[in-house]
Amino acid sequence: MSRSTLVSAAAVLTSVTRRSILHTNSPSLKTLASAYSLTNTGYASRRPSLGKFPLLGFPLGLSTTSSSGFFSAHGVDDESSDNSTTTTNTTSSSSSSLSQSLKVRIVTAHDESALADVVHQHVGEFDQVHVNAAVSRLAKLSAWRRTRKLGRSQREDVVSKLEERLQGFEESLDARSVANLLWAYAKLRYPGQHSVVQRLSDQVPDVLDEFKPQNVSTTVWAWAKMRYEPSEALLAATDQRILACVEDFDPQALANTVWAWATMRHVPSAHVIDALERRMLECIDEFKPQNVANTMWAWARLRHKPSDAVLTAIDQHMLACIDDYKSQEITNTVWAWAKMQYQPAGIVLAATEHRILACLEDFIPQGLANMFWAWATMKYQPSDTMLAAMEHRMLACITKYNPQEIANTVWAWATMRHEPSHKVLAALERRMLASLDDFDAQALASMAWAWATMRHQPRAKVLAALEGRTLTCIDDFKPQALKDTVWAWATMRHEPRDEVLAALERRMLACVDDFIPQHLANTIWALAMLVNNSEQSNSRHTVDQNVLDRLLHQLENAAQSGTLVEESYQQIFQAHHLLGDRFKPSAALLEQSRDAWSKQLARSSSSSRSSLEKEVAACLDRLGVAYDVEVLTENGMHRVDMLVRGSTDDDDGGGGGGGGGEKLLAIECDGPMHFMRTSGGTYRIDGSTYARNRALRKLGFDVLCISLHKWDGMKKDERDGYLSRELRERGIVV
């Protein structure tokens, strides 16, 4: 602080002391010094949360980063510090002292009530400096609970008086005043269409050339916060101003500007982006973690991937100050990496994990969900320690999860192939039931898809509740949500109520033209599975023939245009096999589908045998049972892991012939992907495995499924005894 500034502050204090009319409310020297410091340094130290994802800092407030603060900008420094100078105009001096006293009372008001008293008593004496200071001070005081002392109507009355007084000065406001007032009205939660916001924004073009970086960032931040929509011409002019003064941008101004662009969905020119990236590289060492996180978040929202040089510099900066990162700053940064499809160096990811563990108690559900989502999107596998710790944190705050956070979490787990604990899954089911009315169509479908992909079988109560909610918002289901829902039901062997399936079919017909080829094939496969899986129950499902015909028509078009992938052809062939004459592709499409199915079987035959298959084969060898491996069924639909051929004798059980016949036993060695697991730890076969077993039995095979989870739970001698019993029960002589 310069000597002249200190003298000016002292002059103000002396002036206040001499004014008896204001004496009782005059601040102490300590309060005044504190107030001067606050206005000189601005609001940089206050960092409220802005926007859905980022936690932005305050704009720098009423001053620039120069040594001249609020007082000096409005004339306090114009008073001479030379005591030998004699004032010749007593009236002018008296008026000036009163003006300075009002400014002091405004900027040192300790709460809203104190500020309201000043406004009510003296608003008629306010000039533009007083109005600017009062609106900005009110914005700050109303943001803090301990200084928020007015009711809504009382606050609106104060604001109304200040608005009315401001109208007389609007056209003479300077650049900083325009920016500060827009910032203040944004903090007061004014909407962008409010008349005062419109009028102030109209003044921006007139003062834009005087804008300093802080004024630019403050203004665009305020527009974004208030959802004000500046014209393309004004945005372009603002971009040009940024280019003109980009070398003076500090980290906070850079971060706030890019955040505002992202929030307004304004994509600046490549020249502006390049200039800001260069400036970022020049001052990267001055960036705080919050600046880095907000900038990265904004770039990602704008679908902009910074240069390798910028990303590398940010990686190095993170390593240098990772211990200063807060939970939301970590979340925003990692989320941005995922959106940008950027994979940081392993050492950066490891450091990030270490920091997450250190501040995990500060993570809220949104942060946890976004971290899981980002890792899954990046195809990054965190350590087991990290995943276990995050699950523990989830349990601590599970009652605060909203539907989107639940859906994103289970989607990420499914994508990462992570198996959370039974306790966490059960807690999520309970939370889902408690917040079911807030689930939208996409969240419902994502939940169902994720559960099926994770091989998790929810409780019947949960699935029934999902069905009910599905009926409520059926008209909001899009093709992917429809596909995900029926695919999940088919995989879980869940039998939806007839009215629910009928509602989904009606919705399919309404938007069948919007299905992409892959979704068409997934859907027809799922419908075929639902029909097949229900044939053994008392309530056999039927599918509307019109739905099957429309889906087939779209698939034929996709095949002709060459947009079907091999997996889609395989699903078409299996659907035809299950539905028969109800789903009859053209000769060309059927031939392509059969070829794709045959190729899949050939690949499975040539692939190496699993450890489970090898162990079961060794056990059969010890038991002296002959078998063949990788046997293709006569209809070419299935390849059996092991086929045991035995003979049965209906007369004496001797197995030599006579009235006996050949016994065909298909042994299938099934790993985790063949089963659904409940929260209680029990297992049941999934839809595809059920369809396979049913088809083999129709061909005359008996079927023995040996599950990995059961096999791993037995010792070697127990396995021999288990397999021997299973064979004898099926008529195979051991």
C-alpha cells in the first residue's frame, strides 16, 4: 500500500470522526482498516459453489489486482496529503466528507440490516459510487448465513430502492462499475431477463475497450450465472477484447472466463482458445487447484481438448500440489479427463488415488458417482483398496444419493466389471426404492442394464417397483432405454407383467424408426428370450406380431445398407431359432446370420480351454469315464464342452445292451457370466444359459452344468465324489 493511500485512509477516518451526525455509527480504526483491505483485495478469497459441477471462486470483486482499491478509484486519493494546503471551499469539503462517510458506512456494514439502515436513511444522497458499493455489499452479505438478517421482502425493498437510484447514473457508469454491478446482481440471483440486467448489459459495448481482464471475466461469469444471452456480436466483441489483453489475465480470470463460456455453451474462436492456452502455460505455476479443475471442466464441457503441452503442464502441476486438491477439484479434473478421452500418466493417476483416499470423507454422492463414471469411461481400473474405500464411503452417505447418482454408479461398476459387496448392493436397492418416484426413463433403463451386466439379481420387490415406475413414464422411453430394459429382463430371466410388456411394445412401435441397427438386433433377441424363458411357467408371454414384423423390416433395411455387425447377425439367427415362423428373415439375411453363428462356434472351439474345463476333464479321467470335447450338435446350434456317451439297460442296469439305449450327457462348465447373483449370495442361471440348456434337452441331451462358484468351493476328493454322484443320478455308469 502506498504512502498516499495510507494518508487518504487516515483522512477519511478523521473526516468521519468530525461528523457528529454520523459519529455514533462510525467504525473503529481497526474496522476501517479491515474494510479498506477488503475492498482493495477484492473477493478473491471467497469461493462459493457455482454451477452443477464446478466449484468456482468469486470474481475478484470491486477492485483490480493493482494497488489502487475501491477508495482510490473513486477519488479518495484526490485529497491532498499536504497539511499546508488550505481548503477554500468549505461547502465542497463538507459535502465531500459526507460522501466519504457514506462510503465507509456502506462498505463496513456488518450485516444486511445495518446496510438497509444506511440505504433507507440516505439513498436520496447516493451517487453512482454509493449505489455500486451498496449493491455489491448487499450481494456479499446476503451470501453468508451469519450476515443474512433481512427477510425476502425486506431485501427486495432495499434492492428496489437501489435500482431506482441507479437509473439516474446508468449511462455514465465506467467499465469497472458495469462489471461489478453485473456480478452483484448475479450473486443476488437476478434472472438474465430482468430489466436492470438488460440495461447494464446494454452498456457493455460502450465500455468494452476499457475492460481489464478482471472486468471481462466478471461480466461473462455474471451472464452465465444469470443465464443472460448476449448477442453473437457482443460475444464476438468480448472475445476480441480478450485477445487484446490476454497477457494480463491471471489464473482466476482465465478459469472464470472459460467456465462462463462452457455454462453459456459459447464456443469462442480458435484464436481466442489458443491465446488463452498460451497464457495458461505462461502462468501455470500460479494456478490454484480450483483454477485447474474449473478450467479443465470447462474445456471438457466445450468438447475442447487442450494441446498436449497444456495437458502435460497440468499433469506436472497436479503432481506438485496434489495434496492441496479438494474432493470436488479432483472430481472435476478426472471427469474432464474422461470427457476429453485423455489418459494421464500412470504416476498422475496413482497420485490422484492417493489424494482421494486422504480426503475421502469429504466426497459427496455426486463426487463419488462422477469418479466411478470417469474411471469406467477412461477404462481405468483403480486399486482394490480404492474401490473398497469408496464403497465404505457410499454406505456412509447412501441416503443422500439421487436417482442419477445411483444409475451412474451401477453403470460404471458394470462397465468396469467391478463386483461390489452384497452390503453395498442391498443398500443401493433400498435407496432406489426410497427415491423411485424421481427416477426417469433413462435412469430406470440404466439400472436394469447395469444389474444384468453385473450379473446381479435384484429382489423381486425391486423389480416389481421398477415395472410400476416404467408404466408411469413409458412415453419418455427412447430406443436405447427400451432395448436396455428388455435385454436386462431377458438376461435376468425376469418375467414382466403382461401390461408392462404390452406398454413397452406399444412404445417400440411408436419409435421403431429411430432404432439404430444394433438396438434392433438386441431388442429382437431379448423379446425371443423373454418368450422362451416363460414357456415353462404358467404365464407364457406372447409378443405382438406387429412388433416382430416391424423390427424385422428395419433389420432387413439395415442388412441391405451394410450397417449390421457380426453380433447383430448372431442375435438374428438365435431369435429365428427361438421364435420359428413368427420371425422369418429373408433367405439372404438368414444365410448371413447362419454364417455369423457358425463363425462364433468355430472361434469358441479354437480358443483355449478354461481352467474349469481342464479340472473337470481330469476328474473324469480319474473316474475312468470316456468323453469327447467340443462336440457340435447335429443342428449346428450348439457346441458342448464335454459329451459323455453311456448306455442304459432297462432290465438289469448292466449297461451292456439288450433293451437299453444310448445316454447322451452334455457337461457344460459354466463360469460367472452364466449366472445371476442375488444380494444374499445365491445363484441362478441367466437367460442365455437357460435357453442353451432347454435347446439341448429338446435335442435329446441330458445336461449337467458345473458352476465355477460351486467347483471352487470343493476340495479335490470332494470334486471326485460330487461328479461321481451327478453321473450316477443321470444313469452314467462310473
